[in-house]
Amino acid sequence: MTNTPTAPANPVATAALIFAFLVPPIGLALGIVAADEIRRTAQRGRGLAVAGIVVGASLCVLVSVAFVGSLLLGALIIAALQSGAPY
């Protein structure tokens, strides 16, 4: 068995995955930065960077859809209340 040194893990990739759950746009941006750094420096952590990108982008889309949906629902409720129609 030989002891071959391994490339260090990219700390930005780890931060990307953590921030993807806490603040998705930041996690997405960090994931993109980490993937570029990993490509240039041959560090480990590509999977973490990709996971940060996927989770960050998915949660950004989910939050955006929920926000637009809540605005539409609110507009429908206000319109129904102003029309004077019975429930």
C-alpha cells in the first residue's frame, strides 16, 4: 500500500452546499465559483460544488414560484372580496 497524497478538498464547494440550503442564491453562486476553481486547480469537491449548484438553483426556482403563486392568490382573494360576491 502506498501513501499517495490527495488533492485538498475545496472549502468553497463545502460552503456552497451549506449556503444552498440557507440562502439559495449565495449557494448557487458559490457552487459556480467552486466548480471553476476545482476545474482550474484539480482539487477535490466537484460533487459538493455540483450539489450546491443544483440545490441552490432548485430552491431559487421553488421560492420564486411560491412567491408568484402567493401574489396571485392574494390578488384573487382581494378581487373576490371587492366584488361583493357571496362566499
